[in-house]
Amino acid sequence: MTKVFIGAAAGFAGDRSDAGVPVVNALAAQTGPRFLMFETLAERTLALCQLERRQNSQRGYSPALERMLPPVLARCLESGIRIVGNFGAANPAAAARRIAEIAGALGLRAPRIAIVEGDDIADKLSTTELAAREVGGESLARLPKIISANVYLGAQPMARALDQDADVVVTGRVADSVLALGPLLHAFKWRADDWDRLGAGTLAGHLLECGAQVTGGYFADPGYKDVPDLAEVGYPIAEIDETGEVVITKPAGTGGRVDRLTVVEQLLYEIHDPSAYLAPDVVLDLTDVEVTEIGRDRVRVSGARGRPAPETLKATVCFDGGLLGEAEISYAGPNASARAQLAAEVVRQRLRKRLPHLNVRVDAIGIQSVWGASGSSPDLHGEQANDVRLRFAAQSADAAQIEMLLDEVEALYCSGPAGGAGVRRRITPRLASTSCLIERRYAEPRVTMLGAPA
């Protein structure tokens, strides 16, 4: 029975640039259809790329491709391993041109590059129309400045691109699992209404989409969930047969682990309803999935079922979230906790008089920070720490308010308490996001080949 081999080389844009090398070497040793997938788009990444495209029409793709593709491109082209990735972000056509340039600079043959577009709906719906489709919130009711609005496209366009013998398929926003399902639709010619197989392909993509999470990366917890050689963790490879049965493994000789525990943890990652995981092509039902260890670093996953696809598509809408101001200062030595507590109270007291509506959060990093709510302040009474790093943060559309907070923190240098040092301050434009459900008619997927007439 024919098997398709799909390796994951990235789980997000900040992933390791060398992660794909062992995966490609392992894929090159196999026969049959082989694919290397790059998942590089988080929700706000696309908005940042959209802002970059507005400044430069030749940019707006994920900068991750600049460092992730060169280490693997030659071997993939030589070995017939086809690359699929959403690193097109806000400008898939520009990404395709850049990949062609990289291939040329490396002295490689010109790859056939397919471009999948049609996810950008920012010009198709007004802010008011998007607000009427927002899920579980009223963020858009205030009519903020929209930065990006993109629907999650399904797998059919990617399958069509691969049907045209593309060596590389570059997309914008697609569902993460599409990076595996698209190649499977192409290789096995599954029908668009073969719900159980579509569910299995979506499951394979879900297991691969976060890279090393399924091979021990995000799983590791020393003393509780030990993972060998995490510094050289191997990224996952899925072997899928025509029935939809999936085997998860990793390249031989790499670190990490693949067993029932790592796979189940990733299986449940970001799953709200195991009986109805919504994807553009199918509603995946995980309730009868079986996870079985069949060898060292080999886990079989079977029993996925599917139901007809949702009537609407999810869209992520990003908008201007104002400014985030952050300032930090350290207190060390005897009585450091008490001095840090006093510093926090001094800043809060001064701002309550001058900016009573500014919601300021104060964290004591390493003591009380992660669990604090917005506007909270740590209670360090009774703490005996000899090293306290305070972080003050606030969000506002008014830069002057943010500057006042940062000035108050820096003023602690001389206005007390004793021993404050190491002030750092910064202002960052902030993006906010929300989800909408969009009628499918607004998505118009299109596939073009680089260099072909539009």
C-alpha cells in the first residue's frame, strides 16, 4: 500500500532554522510521495506582514523563509521532496519570487512555484460588516482601525497546486492542518466528501503543525516528563496510508521522544470539543481515535472520523490595539523585597493622582508575575528575595500617558527607594485580534504558477 511521508520543518516563524535538515535527510531515504511543511503564521504574524507590505510592495511575506529554506532547498529539489508552506503571509507572490531568487543564488535549478491566494478579505467587508460576524466579543463594535482580515482557506487549492507539478507551494492564511491535508488530497485523490479520510488527513496535520511539540519539545518537564537530548530534538514525520491511518515518528539519531504520551498531548492541544474540531474541509471527530505505540519512536493514530464541513470559514481580524508601555527596574541585596514593594506603591500613588484612568500592571518577575491580572500589583510583604525585578506595564492609545508612566519609573533612580538600578523602558505598537465567521462566498481561492500569465 502506498504511503505518503510528510515532515514538519517549522511550527512557527521563530522556529529553528536547522530543524528541517534531519527531516529532509530522513524523507530522502524513503520512496513515494514526500512533502516538507512549514507552518509559520500565528494570528498576529499576518498583521505584521500586512503592515510591512504597505511600506514595501515587495515584502509582506514571512521573513522566516529567508533562513529556513536555504538549508533544505537543494536536497528537496534533488530528491523530489515537495515543499508546502504558509510563509507567503500577506504577500504570497512576493514570497514566491524570493524563493526563486534564493534558488538562483544557491545555483539550483529553477523550481516550479505555485502561489495560493484569496484569503485576504479586508477589502470585501467593512468593519461594521465584520463586527456583525464577530464570535463571542464586541471588539469590532468600536470600529477600530483594521490592519488585516484573512479567512482560513481549505486544502483543495493546495491540492490543485500540487496537481500542477509544483515543487514549492506558497500560501497565505490556510488552516494549519491544510499543510498536510492538501498533499494527501493530491497524492490519494480523496473525494471532497470522503469525510472520514478528510478527518484523518486533518488529524495528521494537527499532529504535525506545531513541529517539535509532538516529539517532546513543549512536552518536556524535568522529573515528570523527561525528554532525552532536547537540545537536538527531532522534528516529526507522519507516514499516512490511503485509509487515513497515521504513524508519527522522527528522524533516527535525533533527540526527543515519540510515544503515546507525547502524541496524546499534542492530539488534545487547542482542541475545544474533541467531537467537533472545526476545519475548513471537515468537522473532525476525535472521540474514537486510538493511539498505539508500535515501536521505538513510532506511534500509530487511527480511528479519526469526519462530518460535513462547516458552512462558514473562520477569519482572524487584527486591528490597532494602541500602545504598550513597559518599564523595568531592579532592587537587590538585603531588604530588596520591601524596597521593591515601596517602589511599586510610589509609582501607583503618583499615577492615581495624575492619570487615574490608566490601568497599570506591576509584576515582580520570578516572584509574582505570570498569575497577576491586568492592573494588579504584587504583594511582596513577607518575601525574603535578594533580587527583585519590577515590571510596570500599561496600554493606551495616548502616547503621552505611556511616556508619563515610563518617566515615573525612571525617576525612581533618585527619588527612591534606595538601590534601584537597571531601568529599561520601551513603547511598542500593539495589535489586537478577534475571530469572525465568514460566509464562504467571500473567499475566492486562486492558484497561479510563478511566471505564468495572470
